Amino acid sequence: MKDSFIPPRFEFPFALGLDLGFPILSKLLFNIDGVEITKEDELHLKEIKNKRVMYLSNQPSEIEPIIAYHVASKMGTRFHFMTSRSIFNWAFGLVGEIIKRVGAFSVIAGTLNRDAIKVAKQILSEPDGKLVMYPEGMVSGENDNLVSFMPGVAQVSFWGLEAALSKDPKAELWIQPSFVKYKISGSRDSILADIETSLSRIERKLKLYPGGRTLLRRFLTVGRVMLEETEFELGIPRSETDGKDFDYRLGRARHTALNLAASILNVKFHESDNAIQKIRILFMSLDSLAAGAPLSSTPKNLTDQNIRRAKQLVDTAYAFIITKPKNLIQWPSAERLMEWICSFEKHIFGKTETRAKVAHVVVAPAFSLAPYYQTYQSNKKEAIQSLLGEIRKEMEVLMERGKKISEPIVPPYSVGLDLQIG
């Protein structure tokens, strides 16, 4: 039986070794060519070095905790991390042994269990305690977008301040919004050559020929064929998609895949649940299984094949969340094109290659939780929604800053005069 909760066990010598080896390890393991922070943003971060902080970031991939770890090192401080329980199982548990030694502790995705809450409170009760959380509550798969935020990040902030105030009536907790924007490494020509090589391989697998299509049109063609094959594999009748536009069909495929995964895991959705909400619920079920503490509703006779199939269906839904034609043709940056390439490769070949990139971290000035806590004492729901709204507003500003770090690599809307999207 696996431990459902794994506490942090910070080891300073181990963390110091990671600090020194970060440039080499981040390149070897994650193909990160560097982490860039402007001087102005470094000053903002240094202002909170000795303060009690909730550090918040977007989560387009699974490596943002690595970037946050480096940010803390640059600040001359240490972060603790609330981390999905399943990550502790990676590489036969080796990843878990590493990350708990640098301040990570486990939480089952979509939940806040008692042990995790207790540790979070303890961290934030310290005068210079710092906790990293991700308001989206899931890997979004998109660097230039933010999915809806989970209320848990606000609730944990308030609980942390309460714990701090119980020790010191003058305690403060600061909210530090941040945003990670990845920029593909290389010259425009080298990036386009990589895209061409990867896209041609995908086209050959699907028996497609580029003809005289523009690069964006080729992407949309691959997406359309992949969608048609997925509709067939998912058993979606042609009668339900004939005459429907692309967005409808993408949505239909997403929800069909998620509903099939739910039937395997015996997960119940509400009729009003959107795709993101469904993914979160399925993650909770899968993370609980990985922790060795399945939900009471999870079938007892699930096989490894059943679980793999459920994960595959969730991955299929992800593929059709990332591949939004309107977003691509409006801003066809190298990064968006690569997001599509990686999504295609994972769906078609079962794996993808991590491209070299530089992580740019942008931050807003930290703000105090105190005004929101005053509201929280009389109206918890209103305070949580108000705080979430402020966090989202700040992070959307940072998202726009990040977006401008890279430009379109091919002309926007270059899909041909016969095709109108958005």
C-alpha cells in the first residue's frame, strides 16, 4: 500500500547541490536553455525575500515547479511546493525522493486533504514561510492562456494567514503573482526547419500531402484529419457531425473522450460541467489511484489496462483543448506551433520531443492579503471570490506581457482566402 500523503523533508546540502547543478540538470532533463528575469522583476522578488508569501504561477506544463525552484534560489530563499501525488511516483519513485528533499509535499489533485492542509498552515505560519501553488489546479497545455482558477489557492492563503495570526497578531501574508513564458530557442530559420521536419513526418503518417498549402493551412488539415480519425475511434456517428463546424466537432470529441474515461473510472459528472471541470474530476480519480487510496466510487476490479485506457482518453481530450484553430491563426508564434506539433506527436506517435527553450519569468508587485482577510472574517465566500478575481486580473496582465516576448513566426491568418476562422 502506497502512502497517500508524503510530507516534505528539506535537506539543505541536497538543495545546495541542485542549486549548483541547475544549469546542467535543467538542460539535460528538461531542455531548458536558461531562466530569464528582468532586473525590475528581480527587485520585486527581492522585496519579499524575508516575508511570508504565497507564490502563484501559471502551469502550462509539468516543469513550472522547476522554474519556481530556480526563482527561489535567485532570491536567496526557499519555497515549499504543494505537488500532485502522482508526480511522487515518477521514475519508480525517484522523483518523489528528490522533490520532497527540496520542500515538496503531496496533495491529491482536486482535493485538499487534512495532512496537506496541516503542512501548508505550518509553512505559512512561519515569519518567512513561502508556499508555491498553481491557481489553475492542472496542467493547461497552453502557454498563452489561463484556464479557470480553483478556489483552493485562496482558501489555503486565508488558512495560512489565520495560522500566522495565531502566533503573531501583526502577521501579514503576501500574494506574489507570477507567469512563466517559454520561448523556443534558435533562429527563425532553424525553428521553421524543425517545424517543417516534424510536420512532414506527421503528414506522412497520416498519408497527407502538403501541396501548395500554407504552413498554417497544413496545421489545420492535420488537425482536421486527426479529428476525423478520433471521431471514428471514439464511435461518434457521422450523422452527429455532418454539417457541424470545427469548434462543435472539437467539443464533441473532447466530451466523448472524457465521458468514456468517466465510465471506466465510475466518475459522475454534472450536466453543466465543461471539459476543464471534467478533466479535474478525472485527475482526482486517477491521482487517488496513484496514491493507493482510490475514491470510494472507483471500481475495485480495475486493471492496469483499464487505467491506461482512461489516461489515454484524457490525453485525447487534452489534444483537442490545445488545438484551437482561432488561437493559432490569430497569433502563430513558434511556441503555439510547437504546442500543436507536440500535441499531434503525442496523439499520433504516443510520445513527443521536448524542444529547447528559455523560460521567461514575469512578476507583478506582491500584494497583502490583509484587506481580503477582513472580508473573510464576515463573509468567506465573498472574500475567496474577490481574492481569486484579483489574482486572475494580475496574472492576465502578466500573461499579456509574456505573450509579447515572442512574435508570430508566419503571417497571422495566412490560411487561404477560402477559409474564414474568427
